[in-house]
Amino acid sequence: MVELTLPPDSRVNKNGLVYRAPEGAKKPRTFRIYRFDPDSGENPRVDSYEIDMAACGPMVLDALIKIKNEIDPTLSFRRSCREGICGSCAMNIDGVNTLACTRACEDITGSEVRIYPLPHMPVVKDLVPDLTQFYAQYAAVKPWLETRTPAPPDRERYQSKEDQEKIDRPSACILCACCSTSCPSYWWNSDRYLGPAALLAAYRWIIDSRDESTGERLDALEDPFRLYRCHTIMNCTEACPKDLNPAKAIGEIKKMMVSRQH
Amino acid sequence: MKRAASTPLGRVLGSGAAHSGTQHWWQQRVTAIALTVLTLWFVISLLCLPDLSWSSVHTWLAKPFSALSMSMLVLAACWHSQLGVSVVIEDYVHGAVSKTLALLLSTFAHLAVAGVALLAVLRIAASGN
Ligand code: SF4
Ligand code: SF4
Ligand code: FES
């Protein structure tokens, strides 16, 4: 059965450590952050960090870096580009999956900023989820061009501007996993359901005018779980920080499945 | 017997695609449309009756067109519900035995409801004018 409560050793202790703002802070604000250290043998807890926003950059990632540099070096999170292009800093901020580097602290209403790892994933440490299965699902859809016709000897394979535009948006996916980890179907059945990110990637190759494996790609998705666990709940599209539309892509794949039957 | 895969990709690929699901999804859409039309017909027909007494509803339902449409409504509702409930079971019940039992139980329950309802409509139609 689906588990609606956390197992005893994953239950969160809400009364974690509290770090007060420094004397004379001009704009103090509290960040409540999920902490888990697998080596400690302790349950996860939520620590509170009060920081002076007058001496901090505007984004949630700036606050996290400030906390790590100035208050608590044990805080773990992923980040790299700090401009919404690498997808590493995805986390659950104020109840919404998004990128810490593009989410402004100012836009978060309420006095506290609550930060948790992406939902329903195994936690490696603090805000770092284990994305092994998520990446394997991406690999499973063969995210590369497949052709039987050899490439022209003297040039690359051409594609019209219109055909390029079809794959332009889906190609912009940064594999941050905000969408898949916001999808209830993925929470309950990620062992068999590929999830919106992998399906968007599959769609990107299905509609690529240069690809010659459309049929095989559809065959590989035609499954009550791999594709049809999507119940059009639309959380994925809502969550995507790059404004992509995985739900629509999944709908298009389903339409292609039907149209090749009749 | 299912082989336990040892790599993440092996686990995701599992036993491969079942090459089904499209019919199920399509039938769910088609029965949904049928249900919308038939439910509208049902409500409007009842509203057009002089009153909702046993005899006027009985007389109305005994007419061939009403009985036919009512049978289709029963079939569409049961079929749509059977498809929907099986999806819910697959979503939430993960044990191999409990899932199979739940799916069987749901199928039999839906068949029973459809059978009883169809029989009732038939009897009314047969008794009518
Ligand atoms: S539309 Fe599909 S993939 Fe997106 S959140 Fe809903 S069920 Fe998940
Ligand atoms: S579709 Fe959007 S939310 Fe999903 S992985 Fe790609 S960029 Fe992230
Ligand atoms: S740090 Fe690269 S997307 Fe946020």
C-alpha cells in the first residue's frame, strides 16, 4: 500500500537547533531548513537560522550560501551555475519545488522561509536528494538521435526552422527534477512510472524531425505504468522553473498512441 | 519469476513495456463523453415528467427508447467506473496478492451491478405498454 506517514526513523523533529541573528541586524529573517545526517543515526530535524537580509544577496541560494559560509558549514546543498541553468539547486521552498538560485526571498510571503529537499526522494544529506533513479529514467528513454539513414558525408543533418521550433522548448529542460518530484503519481509509483521529466525528454526525441525511431520510442512507452500513470494532475507544469509543459507533452504522446491505432 | 535487476537502469527498464494501456485510456475518454450525454438525457427526461411518482417514472422507463438509453447509461457508468477503479487500485495497492484480489473483486462487483441494473430495466420494459 501507499505509505501516507513517514517511517519512524524519518519523522522530522521540528525543534532543531536555533541560530539567532547577530546583534544589530537590520533586516532579520528566519530560514527553517530540513537537516538530516545519515552518519549521526538521529532523526531528521528542522533548524532555524536567523540572518540579516540587509547583508545578504536577494535569492534563496544567496541565503543558503551565507548560512554555510558564516553560520553553519555542515549545511549541505547542491548548486553550481547560480543562474537557473544547471538544475542542481532544486529544492522545496515555501512548499513549492523550485530552484533556489532563481527564487527571490522577497517574493516569499510569510515571515519564515521553509526549505526542504525535493519531496518523496531518498535524502543523501540535508537538502541533497538521491537522483539515481531519476537519471536512470532519463537514460531509459534513449535521449539521443537514432537514425538508420547515414548522415550526409559533407554536412550535418538539416532541420527546417519550423521543425527546430517544435523541439526548442522541450530541449530547454535542465533535468532539475522539480516536476517529477511534485507529481503524486511519481510519488506512489516511481519504480514503474517514468515521470514527467523523462516523458518530456522522450517527447523531445519523438517529435524530432531527424529521428527515425519514433515507432520504437512509442513502443517503449506504451505501458500502463511507464506512460499511463500520468493522470493529468498538472503539478509538473505548475512546478517547472523553466516554464516548460511536461503535462502537455505527455498528452501529445497519448494522442500519438491513439492515432497510430486507428 | 521476476529477475531482480542490479543496476538503476536495469531496475527502471524492468520487464519492459507491456504494450498496452492505450485502449484503457481511450475507453475511459469515450465512456466519459457517453456518460455526459446520457446523464444529461436522464436528468432532462426526469424534469420533463409531469411528476416523479412511481407510476409516471415506470411508464416513462417502459418506453423502448427510454429503456434502451437507460441500459446504455448503466453500461457506460459501470464500464467507466470499472476502468477508473482499476486505475486507483493500481495506483495505491502495491502487494501482488492484494492488488490481484482487489482488481478481481472490483471487476466482479461492477459486473454484478451492471447485471442487476440491466435486468431491472429489462423487466420494466417487458412489463410496460
Ligand atoms: S500531469 Fe501527469 S506527470 Fe504531470 S503532475 Fe500530473 S500526473 Fe504527474
Ligand atoms: S521539465 Fe522543468 S521541472 Fe522538469 S526537469 Fe525539466 S526543467 Fe526541471
Ligand atoms: S545553481 Fe544552477 S540552477 Fe540553481
